Amino acid sequence: MPSARSRSASAVGYGYDGFTRLREVIAGSGTGYTGHDPLPLLRPARRGRPLGRDLVVNTAQANHHLAADWLERHLRGRFTVHRVDRMADSHIDATLLALRPGVFLARHDRVRDLLPRPLQGWKFIVPPEPEPAAFPAYGPRDLLLTCPYIDLNVLSVDESTVLVNVAATGVRTVLEAHGFTLDTVRDGGTEDYLT
């Protein structure tokens, strides 16, 4: 009969998903983590990018709560974990994204009410709804790999420069209107990193 630890680990879907490096860092950080505690499956897209010493974690499902417990346990004293109940059923990065301290890119303004009070006072930039024609047409039996709001998942290079999909005209227009410099095409050629 499996031990309680292995039984619970398999029941909630523990596994490798980009957190192996985090586990290694925490193991060597003096937090008491040995590297043997089961790591809950928490895909990075389920939590927002770190906001300094704070993490916003979307807890839409039971395994997300387990992952938030794990993060709190192993990051205690270095990061604060803020649980946001059901901000999105899936990826938080297609709903809310910090562009710089004090500024969010948000799918809609209602997200504000779900956030911890200190974050509710931040500026929320809300782009227009995406054009339906800009999103691939899926059939009823197709595997849906993303949502029409995926273009909210931009990358802030610094506090004024954002990498954004060139085809995301609504997102581009609203970011430019708020003074951001957009980077839609990388300079330089293709490099060979393996030889």
C-alpha cells in the first residue's frame, strides 16, 4: 500500500512544471526545504509575475490552493503570497499583468475588486476587446490552446518598454496612448546557440 505522502501526491497532480529550479534555489536558501517535499503542480501562468516581494496567485482550483500553501511555506520571510480566488479559470497572464510598479494591464476593470487592497489603487490599463477575426477559429472537437485575450501576455523589458504582438492592434494602441514604447520586432539575425 502506498504511503500517505505518495497517495496524496498522486491524487493532486504533483509534478515537474518549471519549478524544479525554484525548488533547487529554495533547497539551498536556508529555509529548511530539503528538496523532498512534494512540489504541487502550479504552472507559472497560474500566478502573476512577481511584484517585488509579492506574488499574486490565482486559486481557481483545489490544486492551486495546495500550491499556494507550498509557496507560502517555502518562501516565508522573503515573499508574500496573495491568493486571488477565481480571477481566471486558466491563465492569470491573460487577465492581469503588471507592466511596472503601480500599473497593470487588465482584461477588464472588475479585476481590481479581486486584488489585495494595496493593489486596488494601481492604475489599470484596459485595452478594447480583441477582434474576433484576430483569434484562430476552432472547431467543436479541436483542442483550444489559448484564449482571445492571450495578447495581454506582454513582456515588460523595463518600466517604459514592452514587447507586444505586432498583430495585437488594440493592445498596442492603448499602451502607446499611455506612453509605453513598444518593441514588436527584434533587431539582429538568427543566432546559433549550440555550436
